[in-house]
Amino acid sequence: MVAALKRAPVGLIFMAVVFVLLLGSLVVMGDAAQNSERFERLYVWVLLFNSLALVIMALAICVRLLRVSRQVIRREPGSRLTAKLLVLFVGLSLLPVTIVYYFSLKFLDEGIDSWFDVRVEKALEDALELSRSSLDLRVRQHARQTELLARELVDVPETLAALRLRDMRESSQAQELSLFGANNRIIAYASGERVQRLPVLPAGEVLLILSQGNTYTALEPVYESGLHIRVVTQIPSRDPTGDGRILQAVYPVAARMGVLADSVQDAFSDYKAFAYLRVPLKQSFNTTLSLALLISVMTAIWAALYFSGRLVAPIQELAEGTRSVAAGEYHKKLLVTRNDELGFLVGSFNSMTATLAATRDEVERSRRLAESQRMYLETVLQNLSSGVITLDRRLTLRTANAAAAQILEVDLERHLGRSLEEIGQYSRVVETFIQALQGRFNQREPEWTEQLTVFGASGRKVLMCRGVWLSYGGGLRGGPVVVFDDITTLLQAQRDAAWAEVARRLAHEIKNPLTPIQLSAERLQKKLQPHLGPEEEQVLRRATHTIVQQVEAMKAMVNAFSDYARPPAMTPSPLDLNRLVREVVELYRHGDSPVRFTLALHESLPTLTADAGRIRQLLHNLIKNGLEALEGVSGGELELATCCIQDAQRNMVEIRVRDNGRGLSEDMMPRLFEPYVTSKHRGTGLGLAIVKKIVEEHSGMVWAENPAGGGAQIVIHLPLSGPGSLHVEDSDVREVV
């Protein structure tokens, strides 16, 4: 019981207490209406209490009605159902209560009017008169009897008065006889009771009646033992001057007669009281009945509000829970507080949300697993050196990794969802790539391999492509996946290795006989010169000079072969690249040189870790190659520039050597850095090949291009010694020497 009260809402307990107090006050009002004294004392206070309690109930009902109306206006879940239940409950309670109230008022008015019938009043008056007449007869009889006894005591002396009174009492059947003298002096006393009491002395009004010559008779309670007839009379005296004596007699009244007389008297008194309170009584009963009606109606309204809210509360919770589930909160649990169908519905909702939460968690785990696998595959793809692209059946680009964008020289992330033909409009490499693989795409071979050559901004590229068409379950076929590698460097390395082997053999086969040839020619000149005439001596000198000169040229070529073929012996150290560029350019300054040198050096160029000797040789080869390209060009200009750049993976130092000559031919561009490729009549074709080798020794990149302003340009990227060196101010120093 205590636990149930603790769980009960405070509002319900408060209203229950108010309802019980109102019922108690109604009981008090009904009881007060039965008694005029209580009616006057309690009725107003009870009415005030009921009015105050009804006001409190009305306020509570108004608060709940206001809350329900706001919920209906805001269209909260369950509000309209609450309003319907409220109207239904109130209607069902008002109709029978109103009918009962109407007929109760009618019967009450008619019933009260029937109480005060004239015949009833006449009967009560007659009964009262009958009882009074009967008692008056007995009183008169006892009065005459007492007067006779008083005459018998006229000549009785005081000494014999007690004996005489005893005999007279027994003969008259009186309960008590008392003889008083002057000043209420008790002369004699005779009583039939076992307990002897002092007689009741006559009062002043009794003595006054006696002094007038009358006998006092009265029906009054004596000794708290019921009604008795009391008779007091004066004893005649023969001596006019003597003290008058008084005889007092007390006669018992039959108990039954007394009860009946009291009953009739009480009934008549009550009837008169009710007759006096007839209109207030009607008003009191009507007010009490109206209060009972109001209490019943207001209690019914409050109960309808409360219990409709309790009935709809699970539905509101279900609606809120449904909204939460719709918002993705699958772990929401509703409190099951009932054991009925609504409680079963709430429990079913909790089971459903638990199932949904478990399913969602499983889906989320699967999604995370798929996402982790996708990220893993994406990370693998992004870190692959091979380019990977996936297409759909309409050859629309779906995915591409960074290597594919680098090889095809276009930002493929910006073109996802476009066809390869559309992307080809932005990239020459992609256009060539599509044209080369269009036949493979049209044939739809399950697997294929293709080697193709494309041309981009950095020159010719050789790509090894491998493709496969994806297939799904049910025989459905998806789009192709193309994996391709830029094998230009690999092929170039293979050619470089072959040329290095050739160079080693040539250096070995050619350099060995060159020295004997030179020595033999010089010895012939020395031996034959004294024995020849002037003309023959001149011919011998020219021939010997030619042989020695060609041998020196052959030695220079063999030394170049040796430089290209020998393995690198790197001695890297911190290098100030700008300073090295200035030192090398200073060696080519000539007062009569037609070529003008321009230096555009980054003022805050970071320190480069490199082999100073190899970098110096690289600069010599590039400057020499540029000077040879500017032969016969008026106003020749050779520009050397350095700057800092940053690609996707590391910080780099860029070296650019540009001339304003005729530029490079397109057919020579792909093979420019291969050995023995030259456009000069006296060139060996090893200068740029050695430059490329030195750059690769330093993990850099080199390529040639024809800039928009004309001429040719060699671009070299060398990695810096560490990250963070790139945070320098962007300022260049331009020098003309």
C-alpha cells in the first residue's frame, strides 16, 4: 500500500484528499440540516469550505484543460484523442447525473412539503393536548388528596407529626411527604425510598402562591429520577396568629406515561422547529444536492482529464519513440508501466527498436568494415606507382588514383563522372590514351594487354596497359578496369644500361690502340723529318698533326664514354646552388662573347645536399649545350634560374636553363636524353645523357620543353635534404653578366 502511494502522482493524491474532504463536508452539512443548533453553528463554515474546495478543483481542471488545448493547437501526438476521450467521459458522466439531480430536486421539494401537512400538525397537537389533559387530571386528583391530608394535620402536634406522616404516606401512596414550619423549618419527613434524602424546600415563588391562598401543583423532575407530581399546600390553623405550617407531597408518575408524554412533546417540538426551518431546510438540501452535483461533475471532469491523459500517455510515448526512431535513435527504450494491451504495445515497440538497433548496428559494422576496406583499397591504390582507373559500361570515369592523374597529366578527381572523351578535351595525353585503347574497349575482351606511346607536356611516354572487364553475379558485366605503368624510365634505363655496356666496350677497344697510334705518328715525324725536303716535311707535319688531333678527339670521346659508363661515386655534401651557378657562369664570361647570360636565382634558396663535382659537370654540360645551340644566332641569350617548388610528396629545387635559339624538334624530343642523339655535326650525343644520369643519381627528374616565347628549355628538379626547408620568402635576384 505504501509503495503504491509512493508511485501515485502527487496531483492524484491531492485531488483524492480534496474529494474525501468534500464528501465529509457534505455529510456534515446533511447532519447539520437535521438540527437547528448545529445548522446555525456549522452550516456557513462547511459551505465556505466546500466553495473553497470547489474553486481549487476548478483551478486544477482549468490548468489541465489549458494544457490539453495547447497540445491540440500544437498538434502534439495523442492530443486529439485526449480531447475526444475527455468529451466522451464528461458527456457520459453529465447526462445521468443531470437526470438524477433534476428528479432529486423535485422529490426533495415534494417530500419536504409533505412533511408539513395540516393533518399531521393537528394530530401532533391533539396528542400533546391528550397527554397534557391526562397529566392535569392526575395532578388535580393528587392536589385534592393533599389538601385532605393537610386538614388531617391541623391538630397534630409536632411530636407526633412524623408518625402521622408515615401513616398518611402509606395510605395515600405518596412517594414523599414533608411538613415545614416557619422559615422552611422541617418539622417532619416521610419517604418511601431506601436512601433518605433531605426534602426539596419550597422556593420563593411557591411560598408566594401559598400566601395567596392557593395550592402549588407542578409536574417536574425530582431527584433526577423522572417526572413527579409535586403538591404544596397550606395547613389550616385555628390560631390566626400561629405560625402556618406547609405540607409538601411528591407523587410518582408512571414511567410509561412519562415516556409517552416526553415523546409527544419532543415530536411536537421537533415538528415546530422543522416547520420554522422549512424554507431554510429546502435551501440547505438543495444547496447540498447542488454541491454534490458540482463535486460529482467536477470530479468526473478532472478524472476524465487525468485518466484520458493516462490512457493516451503510452500513445504519446509511442509517437515520440517513433519520431526518435525516424530520426535514427534506435536505442530509445520506453518505460513499461502497464500490464494491459497498451503495455504490450509499448513492450512490442521496445522489442522492435531493439531489433532495429541490432540491425542498424550490424549494418553500421558492415558499413564500417566496407568503408575500412574501401579506404584500405583506396590507400593502396593511391600509393601504387601504377595508374588505376575504373570505368562503367559507358566508359564514364568512376575512380582514379594519384598515379593515374600524374601519368595522364590531368586532375582526374575533378572529372569523375565524365566520359573519357570529355576528359580528352582537357588533356592531350588522355586523348591519345583513348584513341590507342578504343579498339580494346570496343572488342570487350575479358582481359587484354597493350603497350602504347603518348605525348604530353614532359615529352614522350611509353605506357604498359592491362585491362579487365568486371563481371557481377547473374552474368551481368560491368565496366573495365585499366591498370597502366609509365615504363618510359624503365625502357630508358634498359637503353642506358645497353649504351653503358657499349660505351665500356668502345672505351676498352678504342682507347687501347689510340696511344700507340699517337706515339707512332709522332715517332714517324721525328724519324722522317730530317730526311725529307721542305715540301715532304710540310706534308708529313700536316699528316702527323691530323693524326694526333684525331687521336686527341678520339680520346676525348672515349673519356666521355667512360664518364657515362662508369658507376657513380657520389660524395654528397651541403651545397649552395646559387653560388655554384655563379662560379660556373663566371668561367664562360668573355668580353667578345655574343651570348648574354641572365641569372634569375632565388635569393633564399635552401641548402641542397648533392655532389658538388657532379652538379658542376651538369651545369657545364647544360651551358655548353646552350652555347652550341646559340651559334649563329644574333642576340643570343642564355638564362639560368633557380627556385623552390613543392609537389605532392616532397620539396624540390628547380633549375632551368633556357636559350632563345631555334628550339628542339618534335621528333627529337622523346629521345633527347639518350646517348648519341644529337643535332650537331661535331657533337657526341653524350652531354644531355650525362646530365640525365647525374640528375637520376640525385633522385631527381629532368625534361626538355619548348617554352611559349621560343627557344629551348631544360628543367631539372632535385629533392631538398629535408622537409620544412621550403618556408622561405618568394624573392628572386635577376643578374645579367
